[in-house]
Amino acid sequence: MTGRSTAQGHYVSRILGVLAGDPRRPRIRGRAGSLDGAALVRSVHRAHEALRAAGAGPGTMAGILTEANHPLTFTARHAAHLLGAGVMYVRSVNPGSDLPLPAAEQAGLLAECGVSVLVTDPAHAGRGRELAALLPQPVAVVVLDAPGDGDANGGSDADAATAAGEAPRTPDCAVVTYTSGSSGRPKGVRQSFAAWNRLVLGDAASLAGRQPERMLIVTPTSHTVAVMADVVLASGGSLVVHDRFDTAEVLRALAAERITRVYVTVPQLYRLLDHPDTAGTDLSALRQLIYSGCTASPARLADAVRVFGPRLVQCYGSTEAGRITLLDQLDHFEPELLPSVGRPFPGVEVRVCDPATGLEVPRGGSGEVQVRSPYAMAGYQGLPAESAAALLPDGWLRTGDLGHLDAYGYLHLADRIGRVIKAAGVKVRPAEVERALLTHSAVADCAVFGTPDPVTGEAVHAAVVLRVPCEPDELRRHVAAVLSPAHAPARIVRWPELPLTESGKPDHRRLAGAAVSGAASN
């Protein structure tokens, strides 16, 4: 139930206290320049006043529509959470295809969440009003300038002081994050405030007494990295925020900004690994290179260990489950552990069950990965049947991932349950073919998927990024030798770089569409 702050405290209050304690220290450096603690505190408080005047409060939902990684993605969310309101990000409701997403579809998701206040930056004010006009419920559009843009947001220092003195509220739902919709319509995942708050305050406490982190943000601040950024701010650190991932710019920032921590997706890790400037980049300040998003190739991880040393940290999780397992820095130096995604985080339980019966399988047996965790979702927005199917009565969450636990408790993933190619009666797991391709010295990255075939029903199709020229037949022979002839791709297409969704994962929908239309070439 929505109410006053919890006994452990409110994470936004913690962040504001840290910022106010050292107001002139730069906290966020982005495209528009550097923002100190005082500017961020003022921005949160002014957003708080504007949202409250627009009706945001306990039990309400605020939409946020801004440029990618705009400072308002932090400060508007913080203000909403102080008021007891949840948020949903409009720009990233469908990563990879949200820019052309029709207004009617965006409005449908806003309506599904019951958004009553829509926060925009000036660049999206027109779109915000267009969406508000399409909604069945009244929606107040609040246009806020970026932190540091003067007093255009309205609100006096006295207003800010009043807001600062008010007891913060705690919403039931912190954020509704929409899935990509790659397997159907996008689903809104309700992330509870209790889980978000516990995670930020707990991880910030674990960093107490250490040198403050300086984190580079290169993935959407509406996704996985948002909690990590809050942890850094709550523990006294600072952020360097890029609009998007650019390999050369990331390497430059790691050295020039003395970055201590960065989060990337697996394809982005591969791009860093293969860039010609990586070998000469000063990484002496970097303590953690965190990666996740999809399964990683053990062969490519072995290369990454040689290049990046004791900095690699793999996190396995999902929007629905939150964080699940961790493969830490020392684990990366054990070659037999590289095929795994690590062991469960503290407080997280993992089991493997038969997908058909739901019964737990013996250790080492394959099945669906299920998770019981304080960080799991509260359910899908407006989808009670889907929520009931994913959230079991005893608190376990069905992840939809196939895998097994080894004798030491390390989790090994196979693929998604529904991600199977049925070619001429043979079931082919795309992840297995991807791992096989990535053991070939010519392959830098790849994605495997099924395409319709009039004879076999489906055909195994591979999109590959090559380090050096290599004929498709050579790659087919390699896969056949590692796995079987049935796993060898019927068609292999070269791409200069795999297209990624906004959240940094391979865009299988775009790849499959290009394969069917013949947009790419062998």
C-alpha cells in the first residue's frame, strides 16, 4: 500500500542528502555539460513542485518522454518517487523501434498504465500534447527544462526548501518497463518500489568507505543501468552520461574521465574487445566492466579476460526477475566457469524445473530456470492472466530460460524456451549455433534465427560480423564439426555490424526481416 517512507529510508532522500552535502561537486557530465549537486537538487525539487501541482501523488503514474539519457530521466523519476507516484518511460516502450512507433500505440500504453501526468523536455512537448489528446483519461503535460538551465522550470528556492522538508512517500510501483515485444505485444513489467529501494540502499551501503565511483552510462537510463546509476549517486559517486554507445567514444571516456565502472551489453563488450584503439587505451582507473543482456560466448570471454584482465563482471537477470546470478572477477579466470552465468546473488533462490510438469529436476538436469527473489516483478501491467502464468503461488517466477545448475551451484543457460528453430523435423537451439560460430577465429559476433522455408518449414539463418574474410561454406563446415550437420546454417549473411535494439541486444526482428526481404547479402 502506498504510504510514508520505509523504516530503511527512501533512496531519493539518500541521494539528495549526498548531493546537498557536497553541492559544488560535479555529479553528472553529459552532452550539455557538467551538473553539480546543487543543480541536481534544485531540478528534483522543482520537478517535485511541478508534478505535485499537476496532480501527481500516491497511487498515480507519471509518464516521462525525453531525449535519450536526458538528465530528466533521473530527476523527474526522483521527484515522482518522492511524491509516491510511479513512472513509465514513453521513449523506450519498444526498444529498437520506438522512434517510429505510432502515437496511437504509445498512447495505448500510457492509457494502460493510467498515466495522469506526462513529463517532457522542450523537444518533446508537441508530441506530449499529441499523446495527451489521444488518451481517454485527463493528462496534464508538464514541460521541464534540463537541470542547470536557469529558473525556467519555475519554483523558488523557498519552494525547494519546502519540498525538501516534506516526508517522502513510497509508491507501490516504482517503474513500469515495457518489454521489446519481440514475441508479441510489449508487456509492461511492474517493478516494485520496495525492491528498487532495497537494491539502491543496500548496494550503496556496500560501497561505503571506498573511493567514490565514477560510472560511464552508455545504455538507456530507462533500463537496466538506472538502478546502477542511483547506487552510484547514493554512495557519493558521479556519472558520465553518453546519449548512446559509440565504441571509440567509450574508449576515449574510459581514459579521459578516469572511469571506474561501466555497464555494457554483450554485443557492446565484443565491439570494445575488437576495436583497434582498445590495446592503447589507459584503463588504469577502471575497476569493473559489467556486462549482461544475452548469453556470452566462452571463447570471446576468454579473449576479453586477456584484454581487460580482472575487471569483468557478468550479471544475468531479466526485466521480470531483476538480478539473478553473478560471475565475478575471479570467476573469469577459471576457464571452466566461462560457459556459466555465475551463482545466485545473495537473497536470490534459483531452481531448474521440468517445463511440462513444473517439478524440480535433479542437480545437473536441464529445464526452465525459476527464481524466487525480493527483486522480482510485481506482475505485468493490466495482464492478470500473463502475471499468474509467470508468478507461481509459492513465490517462484518462471523466467522462460532453459538451463541447468552444475555441482557447484553455477547456472548454465541454453536458450529461451520458445526460441527453437524446427528445421526438417530437427530442433535447433540458436544459442548453440551462435556459440559454435564464435569459436571460429574469423567470427567477431553473430546472431542465429529461423526463417520460413517452403521445404523444411524453417531454415537456420546466421548473421555474422567477420574479423577477416571467410567463406560461408567454411563456417558451415565448422558448425557441422562442432555440433552436427543439422545445425549448420542454410544461409549465412555478412553484416558490418549487428543491428542492436535501443537496450543493446541483437535486433532479431530486424535481422529476420532483412533475411526474408533479401536486404543483406552473402
